[in-house]
Amino acid sequence: MAELHKILKELIGLTKSEWESFNVKLNKKEFKARTLIIKEGSIAHNLYFIESGTLRTYHLRDGKEISTYFACDKQFISSFSSFITQTASFETLEAIEDSSVYELSYQALTELYKDSSKFEKLGRILAEKNYLCVMDRTLTMQTRTAKEKYLDFIKNYDDDIVQRVPQHMIATFLGIAPESLSRVRKEISIS
Amino acid sequence: MAELHKILKELIGLTKSEWESFNVKLNKKEFKARTLIIKEGSIAHNLYFIESGTLRTYHLRDGKEISTYFACDKQFISSFSSFITQTASFETLEAIEDSSVYELSYQALTELYKDSSKFEKLGRILAEKNYLCVMDRTLTMQTRTAKEKYLDFIKNYDDDIVQRVPQHMIATFLGIAPESLSRVRKEISIS
């Protein structure tokens, strides 16, 4: 909890009383690895701040799980388009590891938006971050080789994610075959 | 100008005095068709509100212009990732038709963010809209047939854009060959 307070202080300059009005709206949750937190087709009612653990979103294409986002300790995640539009999600949000998170509901966040411009700023920063991530991934997918994609991934993503997320999930995220990813990782470790 | 005032009143509930502090920061600009407003590699210093006309963003892949976004009358556009990060743009912003726009600089918007939570809300809404657009386009590109892609496009995009944007630009936006788009349009008009 101290971590989230620190992050919000840095990000949006939250005062003690603003933190308290934020804090009371959070619910602590524990998820076992492989728990499906938001299922495709349902509405994402919550945004999650990860205290410890790793979560991902994915969608199904021809029965295959295509990863679309990863987040670990001290990061936010949801099925973001479902969360901001409050419509059915085309993604599933899953815990990859046993995870400890703080949950903030859409309704609670909407109330916070009315309380202070700092929470609007938080909403803006989250939307911008999600935009940049999906834009970067789309461009990378369209224009790069397998090696360039992976180098871009390890540059942009947290070390913890690079280490802790299973390789086959990273491969679908990058739109490359697991064997190509394995070859690229060998090449990089040799060079 | 009255149109922009009306839109902002509806979107973020701008009061008369807030509108005035916004209004003084705008510059009116006219662009001839085919003007490159932001070039790939430069920084997008401005966000544009279109009074009349049509603009698009595109990037080059193997020398081919791939359209990434369209906007027309009463809509906002920029090279959005460059604008929010103030780093070099990977896209070009171009006027497709003779266009009349209001320009708002990044610096001016940053000042407005400090003035009122309503402008933070505007920033959040713009980021969310851009996120939903790119996410939808990415998913559509990956999972739909040419016909589904075009039907999705005419459902989600303004009629004016569907009518006024040249077909070959829509084709690259949807990731389909111009001939496929032409075939699909014929099929739809017959059925």
C-alpha cells in the first residue's frame, strides 16, 4: 500500500487527505496463478494495481491465446477498453503468478474524477500509457523482424516482466513463433 | 468557433470564463489539400480541431503510405503519440482536403491542465478515444475479412469520412488491397 501511495504522490502529487479519500475506495484481493479475473464477454468493472505478482490480458484467435498486455509489481492493469467504455470485454484478464492486488471500481474512479483534477490527471496518464503501448505494439508487429521485436520488448518492458512472463506468452504478444523467439534469445545471449 | 465551444460545453461542461481562457490560446489556420502539417521525424507541437476539411495521419512502410487515422469537421487530430510524449513523430499529418482548423499548442494545453480539472478531463477523453481507435483497428486488422473490416469502418466512422476520404487511403487503413475494397463496396451496394 505504501508503494501505491508513493507512486501516486510522484505521478499526480497526491496530498495526505486526497490519498485517504482514494485509499478507502480500494479493495485488497489475492488471486492464485491461472485465475481468470475478467472473462471475455463480461464487463471490466475494476482497475487493478499490482502489489506483487504478474497479470496479463489476452484474446482468443482461432482458439489460440494472443497476449495483449503484461503488468507486474507496482503497475496498473485492466481490460482497459472494457473498463473505460463499460461494455463487454474482448479480452480476458488473467493472473500468471499468484498475485496480490488493490482493486478500484469504475464507479469509485468516476467519483474520484469529480473530487479532484489530480484523479482526472491519473485517468489521462493511464489512457495515454495504454495508447502508447498498443500503438507501439501495432507498429512493431507490422514493421519489425523477430529480433527487432524482441529487442524492442526488452527495452520497453520492465525487467521483471521479461524474466517472469512465460516465453510462449511473449511470443504471441510479439506475433512471432515460439521457435523464432527461442532462436532470437540464443543469438542475443551469444552476441 | 461556435461549434468548438458547443462541443466543449457538452463534453466537459465548460463555463463562459473557462471557454474564454481556452479560446485565447487557439490559432486559426488554413491548410491547402496535400499540405504536410506534421512531418515524420519532427515533433507534433500542436493539436488540431477541424472546423471544416479532412485530415489524416499515415506512416511509410516500404515506401507506401499506410493511413492510421482520419478526422473531419468538428473532430480533433494530431500525431497523437508524438504530441503527448513530445518526441519525434513516426507519422505524417496531412490535409486531404482544403481545411480550416484551430491549433492548440502542447504548452498551452499543459497550462490549461493546471487551470481546471475540466481540461484534464478533455485530455483524458482524447487519450481514451485515440486508445479505442487504435485498439479497434489492431483487432480488426488481425481478425476480420475484408468485408467485415469495411462494414466495421462504416459503422464506427463518421459518414463524412466514409464519403470524403479517397478509397485507396481507406484501403491502407484497413490493411486490404484497393481491389478488395472496391469488390466489397460493390457487394454491399448490391445487397
